[in-house]
Amino acid sequence: MQAMEGEVLLPALYEEEEEEEEEEEGEEEDDQVQKGGSGGSLSLSKHRGLSLTETELEELRAQVLQLVAELEETRELAGQHEDDSLELQGLLEDERLASAQQAEVFTKQIQQLQGELRSLREEISLLERDKEYELKEIEQELHLARAEIQNLRQAAEDSATDHESDIASLQEDICRMRNELEDMERIRGEYEMEITTLRAEMEMKTSDPSNSLSLSDFSEMQEELQQLRDRYRFLNEEYQALQESNSSLTGQLAELESERTRRATERWLESQTLRSMMSAESQTSEADFLEPDPEMHLLRQQLLGAEEQMHDMQSKCKKLCCELQELQHHHRTSEEEQRRLQRELKCAQNEVLRFQTSHDVTQELLCRLQKLQLQYQNITCEKDKLLDVQQQLRDNLQCHEAEVQHLKGVVASFQDSREKYTEMRAQLQEVKRLHQTSRDALEQQKHMYDQLEQDFLLCQEELQQLKTTQAIQEDKGQCANKPSPAPDPPIFSLPLVGLVVISALLWCWWAETSS
């Protein structure tokens, strides 16, 4: 700017100096012409003085004196003109220096204003980048929170479906076990009927004197009766154990049904919260659903609070966007103001070049300078306002960070609830495992019952064979008409050995199950 102003001012000053030099040269030529004229007149007078009289000589002397006086006056006037020209040159030089200094001051002020405007632009751009980065971080955190909520909702739905499938399978198992218990009761009734028939037969045999058995047969029948009583007692104990397991399974079914209702309320609450997040509609009434437990109520309140905080965050983000738009508007206005100042500066330069010779230029320049100072003060005020807005935005960002930390705490509480859910699921798996073991035990018992039934049938056949052999021996004794000792029955028979082995196996199995 200084070089440009110097290039503009110097030609004008050179033109003025050339004009002044031309004027001085013209004045010197006039003086020389006058001196030449006076010299010529003197030479002529000298040539003529030889032939003139004294009166003419006196007249010539008077003319010479007059010319000398005029020459002195012209010399004085020339000296005055030179002094005036030097004074004018000094004034012009002073004015030139003053205008150059003012131009330098103006250029410095303009450069300072441009530097401040650049710094303001840089600060505004930094603020914009910071705001964009922080807004991106907030959007990412909101997206992560929404994804976590979606994952929790999906996990809750999956767990609900798993619970429903488990409950259905347990109900099927309970129905099957009930059918098996009914079959076992029926088998028990059949066994009781057979035992009563055997007792009646034994009583009839003992009451009949003609069909009296020997001592060994009676002891054998008593042993068989004792074995049948032991088997009956064992079956009763198994029946009671099955009833207890059935009652425990019904209790577990009731617990699972209560868990199902609680999960239904949880799904309803999650659906309500998601519906309020996505569509912001009014929530439906909760009269048709069961009242959740305090923990779920607390989780629901926390979720509602998190949703409200998310809505507040969205509103605050909108406010930040509005503030950013205002800052951009201020930035555009400052750029327009800078362009206007540049245009005014160019106009001022043109006016300085146009009104250099006038004395009112300094006043106008002072007015311009005062205007520029006022504009600079306005710019500084706007800068202070922008700094205040920046501080306020920083405070808002700190508040947002605190809210984000709170949301992270809420997410941690959701994770704790998820861990509790996994624990409950592990407990459910344990219940399923116990149910599977009970099913295996029931199948083993059923197999053993089938074996016992086969052994019982074998015992009946052996008793029938014993009866037939005894009747044949009695007929032979009557035919021979002489008493003969009854043949000793076999000490160990196959059915008895089978019963002993089966009772030993049952005893071992009972010891293992009880331990």
C-alpha cells in the first residue's frame, strides 16, 4: 500500500516541482533580458555620449541611475520570489511528508485491521471446526446409545421367545410326567389287587386243613410275601418321590409363568419407550398389564429419564446449530464490513490524491480517521461478543459432556440388568438340566418296573408249578396208602435268584440316588 501511494504521489509532486522550475527559469530570462537591454542602452549612450552635450549626459546619468534602481528593485523582487518559492517548496515538502505519514498510518491501521480480521476468521473457523467435531461426537454417542437400546430390546425379545419355548417344553414334559404317574398309579393298583388275591389264596390255604402245607413251603411263602411287601414299600416311596418332583416342577412352572408375565410387562415397557422415542406420541394406559416389580419400575424411570435427556440433547444440538449459524452470519457481516472498509479506503485514497493541494484535506482525513477508529472500536466490541459467545459455547459443551457421562452411567445400569438376565437364564438352564435328569430317572424306573413285572409273572408261573407238583405228590401218596416224606423243594430256584439280584440292583440304585 505504501509503495502504491508513493507511486501515486511522486508524479504529482514532480510535476509541481517542474512547473515551479519553469516559472523560475522564465523569471531569470526576463531579468537577463532587462539587464541586456540596460547594457545595450549604456553602450549606445557611451557611443552617443561622445557627441552629446552635458545636459544630455545628465539626463543619461539620471536614466542610468533610474535603471540601476529598477535593477535593484528587480533583484529584490527576484530574491523575494526565490524566498517565496523556497518557502512554498518547504510547505509542499511538509505537506508531502504529512500526507505520506498519514498514508503510512492509514496503511498500518488497515493492515492491523486486516490482521485482526484474519485472526477473527481463524478463531471463527476454529470454533466452527470444534463445534462440528463436538456435534459429530455427540451424534456418535447418541447413535451408540440407540444401538445399545436396540440390542437390549433384541436381547429381551430373544429371551422372551426362549422363555416361551422353555415354558412350552416344560408344560409338555409335565403333561408327559403326569401321564406316566397315572400309569404308575394304575400299575400300583394292579399290584395291590394281585397282593390281595395272593393274601386271600394264602389265607384259604392256611384255613383248609386238608391242604396243609409243610413248614418249608410256608416259610418260602412268607419270604415271598415279605419280598412283595418290600417291593410294595419301595414302589410307594418312589411314588412319593415322583409326587414331590411333580410338585416342585409345578412350582417351577408357576415361577416361569410369573417370569413370563414379568417379561411381558418388560416388553410392553420397552415397546412404549421406543414408541415414545421414535414418534413422540402419547403413551397408552397401563391398566391392562400387570404391575412390574420395583427394579423394573426403576429401570423404566431411568430409561424415561435417558430419553428425556436425549431429547434435551437434541434440542441443545439444535440450539448449537442456531448459534453456529449466528456466528456464520456475524462472520459474513464482518467480511462485508471489511470489503466496505476497503472500498472506503480506496475512496479515501482517491480523495487524498484529488485534494492534495487543498487545506481541507487534513480535516477530511481526520474525520475519516475518526470513522475508521469508530469502526475499529465496533469491530473490537464484536470480537468481545464473539469471545463471550465462545465461552458460553464452551460452558454448554461442558454441560453436554456431563450429560453424556450420565448417559454412560445409565447404559452401565442397563448392562447390569442384562447381567442379571444372563444369571436368570443360567438358572433356567440348571432347571432344565435337573428336569432332564429326572426324566432319565423316570425312564430307568419304568424299565425296572417292566423287569419287576416280568419277574412277578415268572413267580406266578413258578407258584402254579409248585401247586401242581404238590397236588401230584398228594395223589401219589394216597394211591400208595403209606406215608412217604415229601420231597424237599429246591433250595434255590431261578425266580428267587432273579428276585434277589433285582432287589440288590434296586438297593444300589436307591443308595446312588439318595447320595
